[in-house]
Amino acid sequence: MVRIKITKAEIAAQSLTDEHLQSALASMDRDGVVVLENAIPVDIVDRLGDKMRDDMAAVKKVRSIAEKSSNESLAPPLNHPWVFREICYNEFAIQVTEALLGNGVYWNFYSSNSVQANEMLEGHKVQNLHADAKPLFPEPMSNYPTPAHMVAVNIPLCDFTEENGATEVWLGTHKEVRPLYWHGHENYKPLLAKWQDRAAIVQMTAPRSSVVVRDMRVYHRGMPNQTNQLRQMLAIVHSAPWLRVRNSMPFARGTEDFFQHPKLEAHCTFHDPAVFTVDWRYERDQQGLPDLCRTSGQSYGGLQI
């Protein structure tokens, strides 16, 4: 797994050098993952990280969490001043995903993933190994790996270490062309057994201020957090322009002008800011209200193709 340290000159230009871009693309082709260090100012990461840790602490006061899994998804704040261009429109990530997926790349998913501190769990729990996207054309339609079509842009909100549960990735598994088998399926263990010796299995360690770009077909799993601090990361999904998914990102009214970029299109809907309480997804689910992420949204910015 290649780790690219973005230089001061690249930060000033907000662009990777050709050498670094080609290195990132080679890593995405071979491993399905690349780490871009120094991609986001640390103070921005810390501001949002502190806010989201406070949000998680507030949720813990009113409901039990992480009873069955160490992983808990809590929506990031969706209003100003908590949406940052350096995160949502990170130029280094866009440069890589555009080169990988083609002109007209778009995003329609913005969420987070948390691994609770060990004090919150009955025992150290490991997530089931899985992929977030299927092969584009699984066998028997294709016996050969196909190009990337969905890419996760992960932003660690703290330093990711082996101790605090940095995600384990099985490098190269994005080239798997067999159907996507989930935990419990009779073919799940045989599929993983065939990759056990072939894949480079590593944890996705990265200092905060990094961006980790990951092909969503890569098999991965959340690992136990053996520290006493919450481990959080953001998840943004970039998709190829020809792959249209009925999904959109809800944001607070008043943020509309934020979603403009010459290359990256955003699919959004906008709602009364009062909707977005700290635990709004859980609360809406408990009330039987529609999932705001599962609606068709308006396209903003980007190459309108």
C-alpha cells in the first residue's frame, strides 16, 4: 500500500505532481488503496473531530450504542460552520478519483464510521470481512478484473493506528470477479480462503490530515479499538459518471452555495436545519420516517454530462 507524503509545493498548488499522481494510480490498480498524507490542514480535522466526539458523547447519554458491533455510524454535522471544502472537495482526492473514474465524477454519500473505545465493549470485536461494492461484471459475465467504478474517500479524524482499530484491508481483492458473498453464505469462507495467501493483509494506518482513497471492491473490516479514545473517520463516495445510483446527501438549507466545484458533481437535497439533531438518523428511523439519504437529489456543480 503506497503512502504519498504531499509536499509543501503541492499543497500550495493544490495539485499532485505527475510523479505522485502516477504513483497513486499505480497503487489503486495494484492494491486498491492509497494513502495521501498531509492532504488536509490538521486544525480543520481537529475542529471537526472534536465536534463529532462531543456529538457521540451526547448520543451515549440517551441511548445504548455498539451493543452488537464496535462500529457505529453517526452522521457528520450537515450545516455551517461544519462543512469544509478541504474535506468535502479535497483537491488531491478529486485529482486521483477523476483520473481513475473519468471526467464527470460525482459524490452522493457523506457519512462517518466510529469504533468505540474498549471500555464501551464487552470484548474486542472484529467486523466481518466484506466489500462495499460488487464486481462490475461478476463471472460468468467476465473472467477479468474491470475498472474501478466506486471509490471511498476516507478521512481519519484522529491518528489511525493498529491499537485504535485502523481498518484492515486485503490489498488486491478489488480484482475479484466472483459474485460478492456475504458473511454466512456457503461460498463466503471458500472465497476468502483463496485470497488468504494471495492478498497483502494490512491495517489502514494513517496520521490525521490524511486522505485514504479505497476502491470499494476491496475486502476490509473494522478492527478492535484497544485504546480508551473513540476512533472516527469520515466516508465520502465518488462514483464514475456512467454509474448512476439513486441516492443523495441531505444537508441543511443555507449550504446550497457550498456545493459548487468545476469537476466534482454533488447530489444533494436540502432541509430545515432543525431536522438535523445530533442523532437525527436514528431518531427518524425510530419514528418510521423516510431515510433522507434514499431520495433522488438535485445535481450541483461539476461537469454536467
